[in-house]
Amino acid sequence: MRLLLGVLVLAALGCKGDPTKCEKACRNYAELVFWKQADVEINAAPTAERDALRKKKMGEFTHNLSKGVDMCTSKCMSANNDKTTNCLLDAKTAEQAKKCAVADIPENQ
């Protein structure tokens, strides 16, 4: 659920009309943010349960991404924001991606 919310937040920020670039930015954000939390949960699990938990998390990630990536991409294309998109494409950590995603939100929102 958090992944979907993150993708929707990202959708409000977006990029210029390049659908390929927008989809990659949406996917990068979703992947970085989701796996940061999922890895914490997986590493906290007993060693014998980690592989099964990782498979379960992969299923959750895939399901949530498939539900939100098209909307995120569409919103991204209409938002016309190359700065945020490029930032999201360059992000290597969840923290960097989150900073990109909130950088252009006016403080009054």
C-alpha cells in the first residue's frame, strides 16, 4: 500500500512528456522506496525464512507497481518537470528519491 501511495505522490510531481523517461523515473522511485523497507523486514526475519519472505515481497512489489506505474507515468508526462524526473532517474537510494519527489512541492500543500 505504501508503494502505491509513493507512486501516486510521485505522479503529482512528474516530468516532461517523454513516456519512457517518466516510466523509468516512476519505477526507480517505487523500487528504491519499497525495497529499502522490505530489506529491513527481510533482514530482521530468521535466516531460514528470508528466501520465502523475499519472494513474498517481490510479489507485493510487482502487484503494487503494476497497479500504479501507468497512472504515475501519465501524471509525470503532464507535469512537465525535467528537473524532478532527472533527479529521480539519477537517484541511487530511497532517501535521494524521496528528496527528489518532494523538492518541487510548494510548502503550502
